[in-house]
Amino acid sequence: MPDEKPAGEADDKSTETKPAEPVDDLVTTAHTLATPQGELTYTVTTGRIVLREEVTTDDKYVGLKPRAEVSVTYYALADADVTERPITFAFNGGPGSASVWLHLGLLGPRRVDSGDVGALTPPPYGLIDNHETLLHVSDLLFIDPVSTGYSRASEGEEAKKFHGFTGDIESVAEVIRLWATRHDRWMSPKFLIGESYGGTRGAALAEYLQSRFGMFLNGAMLVAPALNMEALYDADGSNLPDPLFLPVYAATAHYHGLLSGPVDEVVDAAKAYADDYRTVLHRGNRLTAEERAEAVARVAALTGLSEDYVDRANLRLEHTRVYAELLRSRRLVTGRLDTRFTGPTDSYIREQMPYDPFMSATFGPYAAALHHYVRAELGYEHDGVYEVITDKVHPWSYKEFEGKAVDVAAKLAEAMVTNPSLQVYVAMGRYDGGVPVEAIEYSLDQMALPRDYLQRIETHVYPAGHMMYVHEESRLRQSADLAGFVRRSSHR
């Protein structure tokens, strides 16, 4: 006999209580920062906003359905004229990284005291005033893409729809559109700044915001941008990355005392040989024994690697293997995102670096600072995990690029052609072993732009790594460069 329903239980499930729709969860606080350039009085709004999507059924408008709740932090100077005051939309990359790195490392009015290579700040680290904050010249909105920070897909929604090139671009663009609309920023000078994959996102966003919403930007600031993935990762049959990585290998070997002379001369020598190196790789088995031996000796001399290693690698130097090999005799691996950093490992016969000493040195300070800052200084309380950097976004979808390289330089070029006022700032780190200077320059060189348009791209190389702002000299220079860029680009 089937179980009888308890008295009063309805057969019609339509009477069941539906979960409440999510609502914006934001707090605002007022702050003052005393700097050598003057006092900054500003407000900070932080928390999560709900992204909704227009829903239609049979061509009939149904309404707006919640899709995601996205964590943001907004800095606005008090009593500013929004038609004069710039706003900068900021994000990091990964994919899978929250915006905490740019937020508390370079741009915001408070920054992490993490130290630098050779002088790391021990736990519990520190949080100090950032007198060089970009808030001097621009309001700031930091965005954590879905599944990073406190951002999550709404209840019942699949997160994976946001975990790919197009879904990511569309959702971040919607945050920007929504915030600009609600806060009357459409007539403000507008900028993007993205780091690493955030540069990939930023280049594509510059075009998407224009073509989808008619939002034309004043500037795009790209920090260590991954513009063309083919230039960064070894693939079967590709000889592109190896010559582009040669200068960072040389700079790294010099930094660790394996090569002598001024670092600029060491790097220039590697750059000068890069074209010959590419020709050597292209010729492959057509090289004579003498030509191959000469190339092995030349690459070894430029990189600090042994001739035996270069020979066994068949002249092809995959970067994570190089960072495991270079200091093997010292029982160390170098960093990838900043090759100035080193660390021990559990085994010194590993073919590839088992971890990145740079990430180990920075992850803890940024995570600690963010959690303290949000609750203690900004008054926002949330019990969920703040995903500083997560693998939950993987596998990341690049279905739009199936059969071809992931390359967004063309989208940036299209945005620049369509918007003659769009200026571009590009930051590169000499010791960035993940997105090297020459790989970025190669990507920029391939942009199909009229020659006079190239004057609208300014590039800067700093003597540090991927997050060049962990190096104090570079941070000060970069802060000044960014402020100057925003000032020049705001009103032309």
C-alpha cells in the first residue's frame, strides 16, 4: 500500500515556497587619506550586486531573471563632478583570479605590505596607506568575475556559462554597464585596467562595450596582458614562443649571477639572436651538425643553461622546464610570474617546476589583507570563501577560437579603429616569465593598424615581474605612469 500523505499536505507543488530572489548586498563607508599630494576624502561601496538577464518566451518579454551575484568595490571621491571625474573599471585575470591583486597591490588607497624578493614580510603581514593610489585622478570600480572573490552564479544557475571567453566578457561588461547607469558615469571619462588574462579580457571588452552598448572608452590599461596565447605556450609544430622567451631567460640568468655584464646588454644580445634562433628552429633536421652545435652553444651562453641541457631539449626550451632547470645545481627553482623569486622543492630531478615561489610569497599577504580590510575597515560581512584565485572556473571555454590561436589583439585594434580617441597603456615586467616583454611586443606588432594609430599605444618595461608593483621602484614608477596616462587621456 502506498504511503498516505500527511493530513493537510497539498498535491499541487505550486504552493511550495519559492526561494527569495537575491538582492544587492552593499555597504558604504566614508574615509580620508592624507598624502603628500593632498588629502583625499572618499567613499567606499562594497558587497555584491545582482546581475539579471532579460527573459523572453515566444517573443514575449517575461522579465529580468537573476543570473549571478558579483562582488565589487567602488571608490568615489567626494563631491566630484561625474562629467569631469574619470572612472576606472579594474579586474585581474587567471582565469580564476579575483581583483585583489590590483586592488591592494597598486591602485587602491590601501595596499599590502608583502615585502619583495629577499625581504618578505612575515605573517600576519600588513596593510598600509597607498599615497600613490590612482584615486588621485580616477574613481575606481574593482570587479570579481563570477566564481572569484565573493561572486557566484545565482541559485539554480550554472556557473559554467560564465567560465569561458564570451560568457566572461558579457558578464563583466554587464557589471560595467549597470554600474555606469546607476551611478551616472556614462558622461565620465572611462578606463579599463586588466592584468594578465585581465588584459585578454580588457582588450576584448574595449571592443564589446563599444559594439554592444555604444560605450566608448578613453583608455585601456593592460598590465602584463596575455594578448596572443600562441606566443606564450609551446604547441606541436610552433616555433613562436622559444625566441620570444629567450630575453627573459637571459635576464633571469643574469639576475641569479649566471651571466655577467649589464643586464641591458645581456637582454639585447638575446633579442639580437632571436631571429636567428627562430630560423634555426624552422630549419629543424635540415641543420648541419656544425650549425646545430653552434646554435646549442649560442643558446646555452645566452640563457645560463648547460649545452648538454639545450642539446637534450632539442633547442626547444619550454618555460616551466627552464625554471626548474636553471638553478638545479643550487637546489632551487625560480618563479614563473616573477623569475627573481626562488624556492626549494621536494625533489631536484623534477622535469618541471612543481610550484611558483612567487605565488607562494604573495598569496598569503594578499588573502590576509583582503579579509581584514573588507570587514574591519569597509564594514562588509560575508561568511563565504573569498576566492583569491580558484581552479573552479576550469575547464575554461575557448570554443570561439576552435582551430586557431586565442588572440585578442585584433579586437583591440578594431576598438582603436572604431574609436579614434581610445588610448592604450601597456605595462611589462622584464622578469615576467609567464607573459614576457617580447611576447607582448610581438602581439602588439601584429595588430592591423594604420601606422599613425600606433602612437596611441604607450609601452613601459619595469625591472620586476608579472605583478611589477611588488617591487617598490617599479610600483612608484608605474603609479606615476598610470596617473599621467589617465590625465592625458581624459580630455583630448
